[in-house]
Amino acid sequence: MNRIPFILLLAFLHSCAQKPWYGDLTYLGKLPSKLNEISGITTNDGETIWAIEDNGNKNQIYAVNPEANLIKQFKIDNAKNHDWEDLARDPEGNIYIGDFGNNNNERENLRILKVPNPDQAQEGKIKVEKIKFHYPEQKKFPPKKSKLHFDCEAFFYHNNFLYLITKDRARPYLGKAYIYKVPAEKGDHAAALVGEFVSCTDPLFCSITGADISPDGTKIALLGSGFIWLFTDFNSDDFTQGKLQTIDVLHRTQQESICFKDNNTILIADEQSKTKGRNLYSYTLD
């Protein structure tokens, strides 16, 4: 037998046998194909993980288990998926859908959908309460390229308010996110600007794509594609004035979904991109 092809064959078989590498993330499972474009996750108990997809997908919320297997789903009966970008939850178990994706900064129908605790509902259809809002700082739809500050893919619930973290679409790109808060109640609200934050300046990794607050309210995690910005020791609406730890998870995929499973465990999901993604991961904080 020719020795060179044999060695090449062994090398090929060895490479096929190697396990995928996920950096510092722990792989939990492959999400169902219904969640190719997963854009938000949240959980009330760590066992049932709720998920949504973004623009162009169904008006559905899905539940998966910690191994990423689909266990149930609901159709939102009275709201359309304009661009659902994140999920949040409150202490009563209600979850909130952020219908505020705004890539071109031209939407005037931004809203958040309050879903009554789906853990207690039967599978089928479910109705939501609508929380409308606008950014007072936006005067034109769309504004000029240097003012494209009104897209959003990340938010969380805290003390009867929803905190929105915007995604930088401006040119030149500065990696700047603005923090707004909106009352977590039905109405048409002016979002209040409470702070701003520069993550980093690489547009591939630095835009904020998800957010959550720990169950005990002491940690806030913002997500980018491969990075977590973790805030602690904050004592005001502008949590960016607290202590910041930047965490490189050493895995570069289209990560758009993050939530706390408990006070020290974070769950992350990424979108399907060619042969990568559509996975559920965990990350344990130090």
C-alpha cells in the first residue's frame, strides 16, 4: 500500500473524530430547525427555556428543555412578528417579547408584547398585552447615517421597568449603545434615556445582541458575538456606572440570545450560519 495516501487517510479520520470546539462555552444541545434564526431566550425555572425568532418568521414562542429539545410552542394570537429580537421575564413569570428590531431606523410602530406566564398555559394560542413606545431623541425616520442609534436587540425587566440597550448602526461605527427604560405596563410611552456605553469598536463583535439580569438583580449581562459584558455593583438606572468585566468566551458565531439560568449560570444561543450555530450553550461565571 502506498504509504503517503495511508498517512493522509489516517489524518483525515483523526480530524473527523475530533469534537467541535466551543471555546469557554459548554455545549448543551442542537436546537430544533424551527429556531434557525433564534433571537431571544429566557427562563423562569432553568428547566423550560422560552425562545423566539426574528423578522420574517412565525408569530410563535417555543419552549425547549436544557438539552435544547422542543417541548411545546404557542402562537401569539393578536400580534405580528415585525422583528422580535429578545425576551425578558418578570418575577411573576410573565415574559416580554421585544418587537423593536429596527435595522434601518425607520419604524414608528415599536412595541413590547407582554405574554402571561406561558409555563402555566396549555399549548395552542395565547393573547398578549401591547406596550408601545418611541425614542424622543429620534426626529427623522430614518435619520442620517451618523444618527442610526435606534435599533434594539436587547432588554431586561427590573423593578417594573424594561431596560432597552440599543445596537449601533451608525456610520462611522463607534460601538456605542444607549440605555433606555420603558414602564412595563400597557400604554404608549416615551422611552427615557438613562445612560450610554461603548463596548468596543469592531462591528463584527461589538454590537449588543442580547441582555439579561440575574434573578437576584446583582448582575447584568450584555451579549455580543463572542463577548459578554458583565456589570455588577451598580446602584442606579445607569448600570454602566457599576463595575464592568469584559468576558471573551473564545467562540465566534452569531450569538444573539442570552439569559441567566441562575445567579451564576448563563445560557447562550446562536443562529444557524452555514455549518455552525443553532446551538444552546451554558457559561459559568467565576
